[in-house]
Amino acid sequence: MPEREEGRRLYAGAVWSALCILMTVPVILAAFSPYLAYRNPAYLVGGFAGILCLALLLLQPLLAARYLPGLSGPSAAGVHGAIGAAIIVGVLIHVGGLYLTSPPDTIDALLLRAPTAFSLYGVAAMWAALLTAVLVGLRRRFRYPLWRALHNGLALFLVVTTIVHALLIEGAMEPYSKWILCLATFAATCAVLADLRILRPMRRRARRRAAPD
């Protein structure tokens, strides 16, 4: 038993350490980017709000699947909801900071008139985040299987559009750490969706078939 408990502590420490590195290193490296020289405060706040949203997206699927050690079902769900709310706030700050920096460019992006591809993906990610928040607020109005399917679809769309948006931008984020964070977020999202929507239902059906009548 002591060996098993020690193994669990080591595993938990390794998982949380890896997540901290994946999430904080890109933010720290971005803070030292030469692209930030002479930028106004609104741009800095808005830009780092977007970077933090990208980092937080890594946690969301892991919390939804209850993968993270030390967080049980109810506590994981609570943290998942709190981080979701923080992402919405971060998105609004991101858009607001960009608007204060350059209102015409931001309006062109929101109206899908911007000539840059990253603007299109950024607006798509913004709407995916806002629609996810609306869907969470209307959860009781949907049958749970339908709500879950819509939530999962929006979550995947949000992750993909956010990642493409981030990768297309040549800005403050250091390229290698940004790629690693984006790939980790995409892999975590796909793995969780496959586990929750394919593997776990298959295992449940197999147990029911194997159960005695």
C-alpha cells in the first residue's frame, strides 16, 4: 500500500508538472518577445488574454474526462465550468484589447472583411466560445444526449479554430512552444472525445452483454 500511494503521488506530480510546463512556458517566452516593444497597454492585455485562453484550452478536455489526478467528478466539473467562464472573459478581453488598439481592423475582422486568414479563424473561434457559453446556459432546455453532442461538437470546433488562428499569427508567441502547446491541446481533445464517445460506450455495451441475465 505505501508503494502504491507513493506511485500515485509521483504520477500526480508528473502530470501536473507537465501541464504547468506546457501552459506556462509559451506565456513566459511571449513576455520576452521583441514583438511587444512599443506596443500599447490595450494590445498587450488583449494579446496575453488570447494566449492564456489557448493555454487554458489544454485543461478543458482533461477535466471533462476526469483524467487529472486529485480532482474527483464534482470538483473536476466545477473547475471545468470555472475555466470555461474564464475563457469567455479572456476572449472578450482579447477582442476588446484589439479593438482599442485598432478599431477599423477589428471591425473588419468581425464583419469577415479582413484580408488575413487568421482573422477569419479568430472570429470563428470567438463565436464558438460564445455559443458554447449560451449552450451551457440553456442546458436544461435540451435532452442530455443532444446537448452533449452539441457541446462536444462546439468544443472541437473551438479548439481547431483557435489552434489554426494561433498558428497563422506571427506574433509574440515563440514558434516551437506554441506548436507544442497547440499539438498537445489538439491531441488531448481528440483523445478525450474518442474515449468518451466511442471507447467508453463500447466498454459499457460489452459489460452489459457479458453480464448474466
